[in-house]
Amino acid sequence: MTKREPNAVEQKDGGPSDVLQRETPRESETKGSAAGFLTVSQLNRRVKELIDGESGLHDVLVLGEFSNLKPAASGHLYPTLKDGTSEIQCVIWAGTVNQLSISPREGMKVFVLGDVGVYEQKGRYQLYVTDVKRFGIGDLYAQLEALKIKLKEEGLFARKRPLPQFPEVIGLVTSDGGAAVRDMIRILGRRFPVARIVLVPVMVQGAEAAEDIASGVHELNNLRDPRPDVIIVGRGGGSIEDLWAFNQEVVARAIFASEIPIVSGIGHETDFTIADFVADLRAATPSEAAEKVVPDKENLLRVLTQSQAALVIETTELLGNLEQGLDEKIVLLNQAMEEGLEFRLNRINHIAELLASLNPRKVLTRGYAVVRRNEETVNSIALLHPGDDVEITVIDGRAEARIRRVTKHEVT
Amino acid sequence: MTTGRKVGAGKESVMSFEESMKRLEDIVTSLSEGELPLRQALTLYEEGMKLVKECRSALEDSKAKVEKLNRLTGELELFELKNE
């Protein structure tokens, strides 16, 4: 790059007066100093020397926007470089202009490499430009911020759907080469081997990546058999430019349009892309996305063991309760039986007394006798005839007798 | 092709893993509420134990199936991870 060409522009007068001008300040410098004051020239010279001696003002890279780029007749440019609050006058010599890799335009955001110097005659410090580079990332960031605001206002960042607890079909939108897809498949398979994984291979960087990623999300949404339960949009780490596809509006729109919940895992922990903001869940990396999407096998096995224990405990308890109920019923039954028995015993005693009172022997004690004829108790006179032999039983003995006469009572 | 891996595939069960896990949870809840008649409780117990067994073997015996969408044909092709 062309270094400064001093005296080329500033000293337009040139000629003999140049010599005079140059001589005068030097002369007055000593005089002035001695006199306790400085001439303007002396002051500017001091400032110039100060600035020239300051290494931090040489080969500085300055970010700003160009304006006032109209070339002078000489071909030199005297643009203004500014940012939101300040500006600095620049000088780009014609020779440098011709060697620049870009042609600066009004409003262009640029990195300017140069040295700060002083234009003594005007008492002005300015930036003597040696190179200019377009600030691409800056433009991208500006676009990014604008897009972020727009999408946020549209509500694209606000929708956060819950993820399925046990996703059996997991869609991956990522490159089919590289570590990211390997890591995700390995983690998904280890944690949740019941899963089925459907990979949609997409380009994850380059000019067509954004469209490709968006299309991948659509394609998974259109898949019916198997229908994904959740989708991971992922990419391994890279520079911010590498990840730029995930900052594109088309990707944001595709994620928002997805009927299937989406988890993003893009780059490293510190990378936030627009896709991350729109996704239902942001994971820091593809691996983390895989971990967040599926339950862990070991945990599930523990849950199963607990469930099994609960089944046994609850059922045993139920049986225990039933048994206890049964025991209580047996006690009641025994009680009832005992009570019933007592009642019956009382009854039996009563009957026994009754029976005892009816015992014919008891009647005999009162002086009655039993007459039997041929072993048959005589309970009617009709059974007896004169001459019959009968047996008479009294309480303490028996007698034999013969009937002499029979008289029947008239029963009224 | 069916959606998802079926628990106890090939047998009478047609529940997905998710359905099985949720059913198991429901069964444990029903049993722990303890209001069930014995016959029903025992039926649930048996069903629960069967689900535990099926889910466990699904987790322990399965290997995640990985497919790649052929974006030209729309067909799914088996995708093998290359060993490092």
C-alpha cells in the first residue's frame, strides 16, 4: 500500500511561498518560545509531532461508514468516516485508491486501515488511509438485528410447545457427514433405544444452506409414515459465518411453520442464532439437543423397577386388608355362634325341664298306676274284658291282677 | 411400516412404548388409591407386571433404527454410522 505522500495535497500553494512558510514557523518557534507564547504554526507542529510519535495512532483499524466520497480533480479522495456519534476526515491518495480491493461507496460500512496525521496548515488531524475493507460481518449483524426485531414483533420467538415425553420417531435436519450427526445418533440410541431416527441430510453452510435447511424441516413435516414426534435442527461448531444459514429468515419461518416441535442445537454454547430463538427449545449443542429430546434409559429402567415394586406393594396391601377384613368377620361369626349356642342351650334346658315334668314316673309318685295288658298300656276301658290278666305298675313295684267286671263311664 | 416401535411386538400388545408407560402409571395410581374390588385389582396387577416386563425388554433389547430420507425419491434408506 502507498504510504503517505506528504505535501501532495495540503500545500496547494507550493512554490517559493512554500519555502517562506516553512521557514517562518521555525524562526518564530524559537522566538515565540522564548517570548512565552507559541505561534499557530508552532502549536500545530507540536501537535503533529505528538501524534506522529504515538504508535497507537499508526496502522489503526477503524470501523465506520463512508460519506462524501466525491473524488477531487487530482483523483484523491477526502471522504468522511463516521459512526453514530463521531466522524473523522480521511485522505485516500489517488495511488491508494487505485489499489483498493473495493471501490468505496456512500454509506458503505468499512474497516479502514491507516495512520492518524495532522494537516498542519488547517490544524486538523485526519486519517491517512492505506487500505479499506468492507465490513461484511457488520452488515450481517445489522441485518440480523433488524430481522430479530421483526420476527420477535411477529411473535415467532414466543411460541414454546412442550416436547413429547417419549418421542418414538425423531427427525434430524443436519448434515449427514461430520461429528454432529454421529454424536446425536449415538446419544439418542444410547439413551432411548426404542427410538426410530429419520435423518434429512441438508447443507448446513454456504449460499444454499438456509433454503435447504428450511426445506428439510418441511419435508419432515410432510412425512406421514413414520410421522416424527420431534425434530432436531442441528449443526456442529463453526465460525459465525459458518452458522449464518441458521440466522436466515427462511429458516426461521420454516421452524415456526413446523407442526412438529423443534429443538435447535447449533454451534457451541455461546452461539445464539435466530433459529435458536424460534425453536421450541434451544439446546447449546447438537449433543445437548439429543439429550434434551429423549428420556434416559437408565432412568426409565429405574421407573419400571419402582412401578413393579408399587404393583407388588399395593396388591399385597390390598390382600392384607382383605385378610384383615376376613379375620374380623370370623371373629363376628364366632361371637354370633357363641351367642346362638347359649340361646339354644337355654332352650334345651327349658325343654328338658318340660320333658322332666312329663316323665310318667313322676306321675306315679303322685299315686297313679299304669295298667298294661299284653305289654300294652291300657288307656281305654274298651281294651279290658272280664277275665283278662293285667299288670299294674306303681312307683315302687308291680302286681298282677284279673279283671272281674268292666263298667264303661258315660263321657259327657 | 408402522409408526414407532411397538412394545411386545409380535404378540397381542399393540401399544406404543409411550402408551405402555402411561398405562402402567395409571395402573399404579388406580391400585394405590385402593378402592378396587379384589378381582379387578388382581387383573390390574397382572397387566401392570406384564407392561413392566415388556417395557423393560423394549429398552434393553432394542437398537435405535436410523434411516435417511432420500430427498429425491422420498424413500427412507437405512443409515449406518461409520465407525471411526
